[in-house]
Amino acid sequence: MIAREHLDTAPIPGGDELRLFRRELKGADEYSIMLGRIELMNSRLSGSEEALATLACERLAVKNPRLLIGGYGMGFTLRAALSVLPPQAYIEVAELIPAIVKWARGPMADLSQNCLDDSRVSITLGDVCDVIAKADREYDAILLDVDNGPDGLTHEANDRLYSMAGLATAMKALRSKGILAVWSSEGDSKFTARLHKSGFAVDVKTVAARANGKGAKHTIWLGKKGS
């Protein structure tokens, strides 16, 4: 097995910490972000994060949309959105952990491909829950990939994103026919039911973790607000 190099450690709310690793694999650098023994992100597993953006963007009903992305991660969702959105679009990225942005501009700069410096992008360092709570019909789409799913694994406060109250807040933050897109490592029938109960028209997609269609399958919920 090829040894991994520990690049950095960052504290997260609740007293836990994230660790960034790198290893050279088949002539290219592979990055992973760990929470304890749990791998939260891996640079080889970009397919479902990209699908979060492309599936949401293809459902947008406006020409120059305003998007909110909750959780930068490794930037796959942001880069996928930038690749399909027009020059006048606007994307706000809310990232709770400053080190994630630091890593994107530092050791993972080759992976980020300067996406944070795109003129369409604005970075907010803070909790996406707070950003959503302050918004009133501001976004055409809200894309959430802030955890392993509706369980709130890394940050218990994330549970308020997925509760009935949280979904009502997201509904208020969306414009007419806006899209709420949520990534998860697995399905959750109770969350699907909450989306329906909250008034969203729901489409649940199962997508491959890898861009080549292989590997594990992840879940993306696409909730559409009415007029």
C-alpha cells in the first residue's frame, strides 16, 4: 500500500478535527479528508458531487441564476456548476471550516483549478444554516453537501438543515421554482417524506461516486419549490 502523507489538521465545531492527507497514485496526487477513521472526501470520488451541481442546474428556470452551495469540500460541486452556468450567474459558497478554503488555495490548489477566484463566486466563511436563515427568496438553487447526509455526522447543528423547520427555512430562501439539492452517502426515506411534507416536488436520484460511473452509489434529493 502506498503511504499517505499527513498535510494538515483542522478543528471543527464540537471538538473533533479534520485531517488532510495526500498520496501519489498512478502519477497523480490523491487527496483525502478524514474525520477520525471516517473518510469524508476523496479526490478520486468526484462523480456524485459533480452530479449535485449538474442535476440542480439543469432544472433551473432562469437564465442568470443565483446559487448557494453549502460546503466547499474539494470543490467538485462548485467547478461543475461553473462549467454549466452563464457568465452572469452568481454562486455563494458557505464554508464552516476556514481550513477547507485554506487547503483549496494551498496544498490542493492543483485540484481547485482557481475556481474560488472565478468572478461569479463569493465565499462566506460561516454556517450555511445562518446564511439560509437570513435569506428571503434570494436563491434559485441551494445545494447542500455539508455532511454525509441528513444525519449530521460532522456537525450536529447540521440537523437543523434537514428538519421540518430547516426545510421551511430553505423554502423561504428560494425563489419561485427554486431547487433544493441535497447530497447523501445513502438514501433516507424519512428525509424524502419530510421533503414532500414541506411542500417540495421531490425527485430522488441514485448516482455513482466516481465520474466513470463505477464504485459506490450515492443519493441526491432534488426538491422543487412551486410558484
